[in-house]
Amino acid sequence: MDDIYNRLVDFHGQELQLTVAMEECAELIKAISKFLRGESLATASHLAEETAHVEFMIAQIRAIIGDEGVDLALDKTKVRAEKRLGREELGGNLKWEI
């Protein structure tokens, strides 16, 4: 993981960086909502900016908890999505598995 993420967590502390991560997720939610509603200030570039902020904070979360657990969970999520997509493409169950 890039040293900047560890440095930020070390400097500001885990609690603050996790709080900022929550705030950035909320800002992304708001940007997506406005984008979908077609509000004039909700541009693709604003959505991209908020997405980048969340990805930056996710990198810091990875620095806090480690990449291995996140990567394992991501792999499991991908497998479930592939199974679901296969069923949808065949006209099957549309319910998300958690």
C-alpha cells in the first residue's frame, strides 16, 4: 500500500480517518442522488471527484485493517455477483445474495 495512506492514518489517527471515510461516503451518496435526478450542479466530473475521495479513504481503511481481509471479501463478492448475473441472464432469481 502506498506510504501516503499509512502516513495519514499515523498522523491523524484511525478514528478521525474512519470518520472522514464515513463523511466522504455520505458525500458520494449525495452526488449520486443529484446525478440521477439530473440536477444542474450534478455533473459526471463531480461524481468522479466524490468517487475518487471515497477510493482514497478506502485505501486508508485498507491501511488500518490490512489488504488481505478486504481482498478476500472482494473476491467473495465478485463470485456472488457472477452467480447472480448468470441467473439474471438466464431469466432466473433477481434477488441479491448477501
